Amino acid sequence: MTTPLLPQAFWFRLSVPCRQVSGLPKTGAKGGLLGLDASCSLPEISTLDNKPSWADVRIAWNPGGLAIQVETAKSTAPSPIATGEEAEGMHGLQVWIDTRDTRNVSRATRFCHRFSVRLVRGNARSALGVEVTQRPIARAVADAPICRPEILSARAERLKQGWRIELFLPAEALQGFDPETNRRLGFAYQVTDHDREDQFLGVGREFPVGENPSLWTTLELRD
């Protein structure tokens, strides 16, 4: 059997539902930040190319913003005694969001955002921490405003066979986020773990997915 020249995801322009979940982010002293259930899971597109899907990515929205949860299976989290790049540079998540879902341009606009989430060692020996930054998008025709870091909510947790990241991006951090007038967002992600091949929603880095919003998936914000 010959290997296809293009990944199967290239032939699809996906549009997936995104459920509304009230009460996020959770503000209790104990428990998770989001706790999204399986009904919020995004489709496992990597299976189109017979690649294993090793990260369960779930997403939800409410008028306050966008919630993203990633849980990995059978993956090693950063060692509590590791140092340098091994502990801090090899595990995490990147997300791209276009609050206008622009499908006919190949360069990011001021409504396109990129957020990078990196796992780091926590204070306790077995704990995980998380760092979130908003980054510019290469070749953008205009940059989205950089939000104040303190308004971003994130949490990381070490699991028995992997790790979990929970991220809430408030409406204030998303230029143009207005569900009352627009229920479609452009969205892409990249989950990174040094034990695995990076996982994407749709095409990967063989295409300029981090720069070209026309390659992103559409999220349909539903009640």
C-alpha cells in the first residue's frame, strides 16, 4: 500500500459543535477548574491517517469565555526531579482561536489569537504547575491585543498514566468574542508530549497551521 502524499485531514473542513456549560471556571478551593465531561470531547481526527489519538481534548463555552481541557493517556508527565528542558519544554498545549472564523484569508487578523500552555514542576514533589502565555502569530496582517496574564485561568494535574491541563480563556482575552452576534469560531490545537508524536485537530505542521486561519476547524457555539 502506498503512503498518501497528503494527510486525510487535508481534504476536510471540519465544523464541530461546542457545548455551552455554565459555571465555568469553577472557583472552589478544591477540585478541578473545569471538569468537562465526555460530551465536550472533540473528534479524533488523527484516526483518519491510522494514527493513535493519545490526548482527549474537550472544549466548552459560556458568555464568560472558552474552556479547554486536555487529558493524556499512558504518557509520562515531567519528572518532579527533572531540570531544564526535560521538565519545562516538552509537554503542553498550543491553541489558536479566530473569533471571526475567517475562512478566506491565509494570514491571521487582529481577531486571531495564539496561547501557549507549558507544564512545569509544582511546589510539591509530585505536583505539576502550568504557565500560560499569549504569543504573536507569525506573518499576521494585524496582531490581536495581548491580554493581561493574570486574567487567564489554568491548572495542571498529574494523573496515574498521564497528565491533565485545564485552561479558561475569558472573553476579555479574546478580541471580538461575542456569542450574541457570532456563534462560529476558528480553532486549532497542538498537544505536545516528548513520548508521542504531536497531536493536532486537522492537519499538522507539514502545513502552516499556526499561521493560516483557513486551515483551522470551525467551532459552532451551541446552547
